[in-house]
Amino acid sequence: MGVLNVAILGATGRMGRTLVPLLVEGHDLRLSGALAAPGDPAIGEDAGAVAGVMPLAVMITSDPDRALEGADVAIDFTLPGPSLEHARRCLALGRPLVVGTTGHDEAGRAELARISRSIPVVLAPNMSLGVNLLFRLAELAARALGEDYDAEIVEAHHRHKVDAPSGTALGLGEAVARGRGTTLQRVAVHGRHGATGPRPRGAIGFAVLRGGDIVGDHRLVFAGPGERLELAHVAHDRSGFARGAVAAARWLAGRPPGLYSMQDVLGL
């Protein structure tokens, strides 16, 4: 394959600004389009300059079709509502799509699944290699330990994050539920307060912290008789997520339609 043209949808956000330098570093990659929300002050500016690298002669636009023009694959890090609009445009234009956006509700996930029948889509609650290994370890541990070990998930993010629990925390919960042969919807416990009574056997509990500039901390605790097992991932910056998204874009180009995960991308 020659140079892969990549459109970044959400180019002025935290992840978008992290992705642009990685495309500059990759000799087989080229930024072909950069999208921002209508009214963003960076619209009309050079995406490379906005990201703090060399000018790339790619102007930031609020027009999805313009951003997707000439792209071999698109990477979306925006918000759930806009990301679905972008997925529809990718469907109309036949562009493969990597969705790093989290917080979709059940209807949104169902729509992405329908779209993936016609174009290839990678959808993952977290793009990093370490986190996806953690998902696999969580499933294996849950299967081995069973319900005698209570599962609790604690996550922390920066004050600007708008969804809770994080997509990664929910992904951990789903991995534990899979390992136990159930579904997260049946056993999740959120927001304990007051006289909650004894902990239900088999529950998967969630605790959420928001503050400062925390990039992302996730901890899965299995508390059992006489011992406790903890699996954790700490992100020091966003580069791990961005590198995973770029790896997903490379992997997705040329794939048949389907809904893929980072487990597929990484062969896990």
C-alpha cells in the first residue's frame, strides 16, 4: 500500500491535536482532511499549525464532506451525536471509519452496527494497546475467579470529561461480565448512596472520579476471601490512545465491511 490518506474528525480537540503529529511522523500516512465543529475559532487555519507542527496545507473545515474528500480512512474523536452524523457521511461516501468517541447510547451503538454492514468500522471504548490487553486479562480473571470474588471498577478522568462511567470502565465491566457468562446490563451497580443493603452476589460496581487534568486511570479490583487482586492501567498522556487509533486506521484500510474492535486490530 502507498500513502494512506487520513481525515481527522475532531481535529482541534485533545485527541485530534495529538493525532496530527503522529501522521506527520508516519512516512506512510498523510493528513488529508481536518474537521472541527461549526463555530470553532480554528476553522480556516492550517491543521498542522494548530497542532503545533509544521504547516500541512490542510485547512480546518466544518464541512464533513470537504474533510472526507480524498480520505482512505477517517478517525473520529468528537462527541456521540456528531460522531453519528460523521458515520452517516462516511457511509454515504464509502469511507472506512475508526470511532474513538465514547458515550454512545444503545441506539447509537445500534446505528453504528447498521452502518458497519456497508463500510468497515472500528469501534472501541479505548484505543490503547495496554487497555485492550487489560480487557483480555479482566475476562480471563473473571472466568477463573468466579463470583466468590467481588468485582469493583474505579476510574478517574479530567474535569472536562462529559460521560460517566468512562467507555473504558464500561468495557472493563463488559469483559468481567463476559468472563462470568452474563451481561453487564444485568449486574452493573452505579452510584451507591445511603442504606444500600448488602452487596449483591455477582454485582459489578463502578466508582467515578472527576478532577484536574487526569488523563485516565482505571483499576479493576477482585476482592475475595482473604485476598485481593487488582488490575490497573494509568495513562500518562494521550499518545497511547492516538497511536492505537493510527494502528486501527492502518489495519482498517482495505478491510471488508464489518464492525471491528481493537481486539481484532491487535489480534487478541
